[in-house]
Amino acid sequence: MTTERARVLVPFGLTERQARFLAIVMLHSGVFVRRQYAAFAGITQGQKVHDFIEKLLLRRFVTPIELGSTGRTRIFHVHHKALYAAIGEPDNRNRRRVTIDRAVGRLMVLDGVLADRSLTWLGSERQKRPYFKERLGDRLRDNEYPRLVFGKKPNITARYFPDKLPIGYERDQYRHVFIYLARSPSPMDFRVFILLHLELLNALGFWTIRALFPRSLATSMDAYRNAARELLTRPLSLSETEELTWSLRQPQVADQGASAVDRARLQAARKAFRSPRFAAIRRRWLAEGNRAVFLAASPVARDALERQRANVECVELPHNYEHLYALARRVGCRKGQDRGDEALGMSGPPPPTA
């Protein structure tokens, strides 16, 4: 799929190797650094890398985001509209101006994609929905795909695969790999990510969730593993499902007209369901209703893990990213061609370094 997109980029004056790299960048991050092209091409960061970057700059295919007082450290943002249109992604959000925080996060995701060449990676909703529709047929309904819904019936809008993280598949479409980027010591968002994708995972049967960690968060890996294990290997019992469903429907402030029995029941339920696991389920319940609770009661994921058809991996990224934040904070982000610091999102307080 990436190879097909790369072919249409060659007429822009790129070699086949340069076109393949640029197609991967546009689909999965929109930004890259020199070492990533060197690693992809299997070359040192010498003249060939320099010539490639200069070609992109001269043709205004990319804008440099220069960090530090000298500007020697640069992140390159691929924004040229004709390039994205050529690969069938004219409105891809990776074209948009990007903050340093988002840019560094996308570099991490790109490293995760480049580290596994055995997989074909899907990036945008435009790629993912047709692929899984063909792969699964009528085994999954539209409202069972990962999505966020906006508005009220009948005027609703659904965004599918809203996290926009890469999903890879093996050549025989046997196993699928879902990338997740850890951005916090707390695995709460990771729990929600799993719940959001659980119906799709259950339909596939063979899957891996691969959580990527920058070095600064590597000590949180056990917390993420435990969160995933609790969520996936301990389906809710029938009594838990009934009680949780009932308690979620109750008002946050106890109704003064409720009986003493109901007030005691609600107090007991909130005590039983106050762990982060149930907080994540509640977040999905607010979006999808009771189906989110019933899904958490399904034993399908547990069985897949026990039969080694599924896996949750925690992978520490081998590169350092914190210095990019440090350089941005020290002197501010230098102007990239015609874009000022404010346009690049550096006018506000600096992002946290986790």
C-alpha cells in the first residue's frame, strides 16, 4: 500500500527510496528528523541525507522547525498540499501546523513504524475503514468500530479511529498490531484506548497492542501491563455488570427522595466501582451507553490472551526526545521559513517533559 503511494511521488523529482520514506512520513507523522531517513535508507547521516533534505527545502515540500540558539537541530514538517493530494490524502491532519509537543510525539510514532518493516501500516481513517470492512465484512457493524460521536440524533457525526495511531498487519493478514503511545505515567488513557478498540480486537481474534514508551516513562511499563491485564483478563461477572449498569444510571448527587435501601446500595456500588478500571469503563459508558459495560463483561479477549492469540507489549523507544523539548524551552522555536513561533504553537507555556 505504501509502495503504491510512493510511485506517485517519484514524478515530484524523488528517487523511489525517498518517495517511500516520504509516503510513510506523510501517512503516520507529518514530521521527521535526519536520523530517521538515514535509518530507513540504511545509510549514515552524510552527504546523501544532506542532499535529500536540501531537495525538500528547495522545492518547499517541507518546513524546518529549528530548535536551539544555532538552529542546527531541526524537525522537518512535510506540508506540501500537492504531495498529500497525490497519495490520496489531501485533507490529512498531518499537513496542519504542529506544536512541538505534538511534533515530538509524532516522531516517536514514526520510530515505532520504522522499527517494524515486516508489517504494512495503516495510518488514516481513509485507509483503516476500507481495509477492515473488506477484512471483516458484516462481522462488525459501523457502531462497533472505534469511534467518537458528536451531536445528537438524527444530526450526528462519527469520527472513526479517532486516535489516528498506526495499525499494522502481516502480509497474510493473520495478526494485527495496534500502536499506542504512552504520554503519561498514568495508564488511564491506555485503558480507554483498549476499551475503544475492544470490539474490533475481538472480531480479529489475533492481535497485539504495542505500547511505545519514551525513556522518561519507561518506569511506568509495569503499571500499563497491570492495567491491561486487569481490563482484559478479568471480565465483569453478571452481578458486577448488573450493579455497575444500575449505578451508572443514578444521578451523581443522591436523590433526596430515594429510599434508604437505594441510597445504601448506591454508596456500596460507588465504593466497589471506584478503581481506575471502572473509571475507564464509565468514560466509555458516557460515550456508548450500556454496550460499554457489556463489552467489559465479554471473555473473548481473556480467551485470546490465554491461547496466545493476543498480546500486550511495552516497548521502550531507543532514542532520546527530551532534548528537543529542552532546546525549544531554552530559546524558543526559531522561525521555519514563513511560519513564526506562534504559528508553530510555541507562544504558550512549554509542554511538560513527562
